Amino acid sequence: MRRLSNRKLILFLLCIALIAACSVTAAATNGSKKVELFYRDIKIMLNGNTITPKDANGNVVEPFIIDGTTYLPVRAVSEALGLNVGWDGETQTVKLTEKGYAEGGNYGRLNPAPVGTAQTFAYSSYSETYSATVVINSVERGTAAWQKIKAANQFNDEPDAGMEYILANISITLLSSEDDAAVSFSDYSFDVYSSDSAEYEDAYVVVPTPELRGKIFPGGTLTGYVVFQVNVDDAAPKVVIGDDYNGKGGAWFSLTK
């Protein structure tokens, strides 16, 4: 199940109602109950900018208060945060997804997520515990990748015989960590495998800038390049982040466009 960043999660918890009409009857789990709605010209601001909440038809919708709890229109706040908003009438479910997320994807080693598809995973070891969302934004392979790697540093070696480079642009958003600590990410955070699940060795080159390397606190995002080396005839290499020492868990991604 995907998780949102701390900021998004906080706002999402506030956005627990879709406003269909201004009524004194509010839906409950099953049935309905009578409540009082209080309108107090409530304003919504995101990073200092005012949001004018509107419904799917473009009509302005006012936030309101019920029993001391403020209810915000989920569509307006979610779209301001860059989330897609959907409604499943059959299951009565509001569906929020980040851009590029493929809902219902059951991804893993045998079915890695496509390029551009975000995944969330949880990681725990003796030294750190955290959850993060990762997406491979783009991949370049072969000659195109080598040209950029060579331009990054003239002393970079060509790929080994029968091998070629893959240059991947990757974004990592840290959602949470133990004691709110910063977490370090780099190319060493990833393990790359062949289409038949044999592990490749790391590629040792100077990576084009920006390189994916650094620390981020919860809510922060790190974006940059990582270089992998794979067999020229490997049609479907894949990469994993967040797996344990036995290769279990983590998030798997395809390295094929």
C-alpha cells in the first residue's frame, strides 16, 4: 500500500469528507445522522498561498466544522498537493494517487514496476528503520548512456566487454524514519539484476550530475542519476531498493523503457 509524505498525510487526514451539497444530514458508516455545520469563512493555505476549493464542476466549496472538527474538500486540497483524485461509487471509496502511480499494481521481482511508476516500501535493519517512495523517472541505455557518462568525466572507462551502461534518473521521497532521523541514499542503495534474476556487479564510474547521493529528512525528496552495468543482450534488467540481506522485500523496478 502506498503512503504519502508527512505533509500530505496530515492534510489527507483533514480531508475526510467529500462535499456533495450543503446539508444538515451527514453520511455515517451505515445510515445517517443529524449534525450542525458551522461555516466561518475558513481559508486554506499551502506554503503561504491561498487555495480556493472547488468541486469537479468548478464550483467553489466552503470548508465547514462539525463538532469541533474542520472538514476540507478533498479534491481541492489533494490537487493542490499534486495528487490525482478519484471516486469509486461501487465501493464508496475516495482514491488518492500520486502522479505516475499505477493503482492495483502487484509488483515484485517477477513483475517489476514500469519506468515512471512510483512504489512505497518499508525498510528496517539493526541501524535504521524508514519508509520511502521511489520512482524511476527515466532510463537511457547503450550509446546514449555512455555518451553522457563519458561527458561527465573523460577518465570514465567504457563498459566491460559484452556489457553496456544504463543511466537511470531516480527520485526518492522519505516518508518517515525512526526518531525522525535523516537517511542516506546513493547508488549503493540499489541492487541490479538480470532478467533471470542474477545479480550484477556495481558500476564504478563518475556519475553525471546531479548524482543520486545525500541525506534527506522525512518529507524530503532526493533526485539524481545512478549508473548500472548490464549485459548487452539482457532485454529486461531490473533493480531493487530496500530488500534485506536475503533479497526479501523492497521495491522492484524495471530498467526497460
